[in-house]
Amino acid sequence: MKRLGYLFLILAFTLTTFAGTAAFSAEEPLPPAAAAFDCARLEKYATYQYDPSSGDWRVCANEVVSALELLADQAGRFTDGVSYFYLEITGNAFTGLITPVLNVYYIGRLANNAAAVSFRIETRRYDFPVTVESVSVNGRAASLMRAPMDGDGLNMLRRMDASQSVYMRIHGDEAYSCLAKPASSYKSAREQVEALSLASLPPMLRELNELGIDRYQLWDLNDTRWTHLTGVAPRMELASIEAAATQRGIELDANFNMLSPGAKGKSVAALQERLAALHYLTGKADGTYGSSTRTAIRNIQKLIGDIPTGSVDRALLNRLFAGTIEPGAGEAAPAEPDWKALSGDALLTLDRYWFASSVTASRGDISLARRSASNQDNVLIVFDGKVKNRGLQPLDLTWRLSGTIAYDGQYEFPCTLVCERDEGLGFGDSLIPLAQSRLVIYAEIPRGLPESGGVWVLTLKAGDGELTYPLG
């Protein structure tokens, strides 16, 4: 996933043997990564759920409850099933993380073994990988698919809210497609249920705005945690829908420019022949897009780094017939930080700061691998970046470095410096030789200060070296 707008700001000073203090000031203020917020404001929704032990919370529009009841009531009347999607906001009260999630419910037989969902808004198609679980909706067995949003996904949600109609496709054993389009009257109850999907967006988008989502820059922590908990990496792929629905002699559907499981005919046979020629499929081309064809396409998509929808689109067809299917390069590697020396063997860079009741390791259990304020009257100011030990001895952060955060030049609060260990499962205060890790700096402050509008300055010291950091 791409990180949005992070500025790598450098801490740079070296211990010397000369008397006096070497002082440096950051050229640019450290950017805030999230707005301070209190999720208790969401208690006005009947759907709000909060777990005091973990700090996890979730909320959706109140209308979702009645829509799911209608979904279950109508499901048995349609042999190909019924679907409904809605926007849910999830988060954690301790760490301040916020994740918008599109939940897709389906009751029927076509969407079994779903791996992805697609949404078409005007002339753009958005593909998302999903987690899938079996649930019960008013006594009916259903599939629940969940697609977490990042900053790009948030922009898609806003486009969806502004649109008059949205096509959705679930990529399962067969493809299930529907059109969510509000109207004054509906030809069937299924159309009504699916049109209700768009009603969940406005109230939740308003709440995201109130939670300061446009200032939110912790998407990478969201992604890491979601991947750790579900095994599915959050991502989105965007494609343009063109009027021409034929590619390489294969006819694609007009709504998504795709050929999907469940399709039959000459186009499927032509695809199968090409897959067989590339040794991704065995047997005769029978013209039926079944499990073996879907599996072959998913395998290719995984190989080249695409979202494994199991459906083939224009871009993939071009690669299949151009003979360029090979392991993809994947996402571009992030730019290397401009490391600067800190206390000899230590290299350091800071990215951002935010306020939260707790800070947790990126892949750690929130109930265990976290550092928290001592009571509810206080909050943490949290900074993170990276630290590297280029020496041949362990780097102990507790005695080599120290820090304070000052408010309006009058009050100072001591900082604690830790680094992630065990691939992000926990925190430690020492870094082994030649290792690199996420760096976390935090200080406990009175809860009311973040909203008071004062000036904050972070100061880090190592021996005779000192760096002051103004906060934006």
C-alpha cells in the first residue's frame, strides 16, 4: 500500500569531545499524522460496539440493521441470491487507529469461495481483495466479505456517495453482479435491498470527517495490522472502463470489461485455448468458465502481483496474448531514508506524530504489546520513524538517548524511546548490531493539552548533542 504524504525529517548530530553543546533545529515542523478524537461521540448510534478490554470499536449507519433484515427476508425468493453492502468504521480507542471497511453480504450460491469484489463508478472499476467468513443473518446462512479502505479507498467511497448508481461484482465460484441505484419504485425486492447499500454512506462519511480522516496518515499501521490479523493485504486496483468490449477477439462484458466465472461460449473457449498453450490449463477447451479456468487465472494473477479476482480483464488478456506473463516486480520499494549519524553508530529518522491513549507494536496484540498512559486523565504524544544500528555492539536506547517534549516553553515531559522487535510483535529498548527497526518515542501528557493550541517542541539529546523539533 502507498504511504500518503509522509515527510522524512532528519535528526542529525554526532557526539564530539569538545566542550559545550551542539544544537540543531529541524528545518520543517514534524507533521501530525492524526487528529485527536474521542470515539465515545459515536455512542449515539444504536449499532456502536465497544470492547473495553481491547479498545476495539465499530459503528455503521442505523439503517443497516433494517436493511439486513430485509436481505434475509428476500434471500429465499431468488435462486441466484441477493447482496447488500455498507460502510462500517472500525478503530481502536487506545491507539487512535481508524479503518473504514466496506462490508459485503451475500446470501445465495454463486459467491462461494469469493476472493475479491469490484465496484464500477461511472467509467472506473475498483478491485479489492476481501476476507470471507460464514455468518448468520436472521437465521439465514450468508457470506460476509470485508474490504478495508486506505486513503485511495476513501476517495473511492466519496465518489461512490456522489454517484447515482454503482455496479458491484463478487468474484466467487461464479460471478454475482448487481446494480445499486435508488429509485422511486423497484421491479423487485432484490433491487430495493441492493439500492439500500448507498444509504449507509452519507452518515458514515460525515463521521469520518468529524474524526479528522483527512488529516489521518496512519494507513500503513492499519494495513500492517489488518494483514497480521486476517492474512489478506489491503489494496485497491483501478481500471478504466472503455466502450469497446472486445479484446484479442474475446468479448468482455460491458459493465466491468471482464470475463468472469460462470460465463460460457466462444470467448471462454478462446481464453482456455490460450491458457492451455501457456501450460496453465490442461484438457480441452469446453467453453465453460468453471473452477479449473478460475483457478488458472487466479494463479496467474498471484504470479504477476494482481488482485486474484479469478476474472480476466483487458489488461490481463493483453499480457496473456503478448507472452509477457512472468513474475511481476510488485510494488515499488519505498525510498531509502536520508539516514544521518546519531551518537556514532546510530542512524535515525522521524516521520510523524499523533496523540493516543496507547501505542502498540505494528503487528502486536493490542491487549499485550502496547505502552499506555497511566490513567484516563492523561494521553500519549507519539512519534515514530526508523532507527539503524551500524555498529558491532548492541545499541541501548535507554542510556544512549534521552528526550523531552515541551509545551509553550513552560512545561516539559520526559520521553521514552523504544524500537520494535520480533518483526513488529513487541517493543524493546535495544537494537542488535547492523539491524534496522521502527523507532517509537512517546511521552505522557495531560489529556486536555492537545486541543489547547499551544506550541510543542521535541528535544532529543545524546551526550553533548541536542536536536530541537517543532511540531506542525
